[in-house]
Amino acid sequence: MPFSVSVTTSADIATIELSGELDASSAPAFHDTIEKAAAAGVSHVAIRAHDLTYMASAGLRSLVFARQKMGDDVRITVTGASAPVARTIRQAGFDRSVTLIDE
């Protein structure tokens, strides 16, 4: 499945939909989306990962970029991550910087 990313903003929430594989080739598209969310000045970034099938180390770096770009005052949630994606986030210890929500 090819990678795709989209963002919608309403009120103070940016909802980012991810599908496919988040790796070195797709990370720049995710970074661009984070830039858009940051420019909108939202207080919550909701990443919907139901259709994200794989996350490489570049994907983790993308989450680090999101955390740094958005700042500590912005809540970042990752909803519906598959077991392998959630495991990758937890093993890196990044579940202390973003909130994983099972769905």
C-alpha cells in the first residue's frame, strides 16, 4: 500500500490521517503535514494511524520532529496504531512523548 497523508483542521485540533508505510521515503510528506499543523496554531494533533502498516526508524524520527515542532504545550495523540507500529513507538520510549490510544 503506498503511503498517504492528509490533514484537516477544525477549531484547535489538527487531525492527520496516515496510511501505508512511514519510512525514509515517506517521512518528508509527513514533515510537510506537521508544518501545516504548526502553522495553524493548534493545541492538539490527533494522528490517526488505523491504516499505517509499518513504521521505520525514520517514522520515529518524524514523530520526534512533530514533538519538537509543535512544542510541549501541544498534545499529540496516535490513535489506532497496529500492534507492530505501537510496539515500535513503545520500544523507543516515545510513548512518554505522545499518547497512544487503542481503538
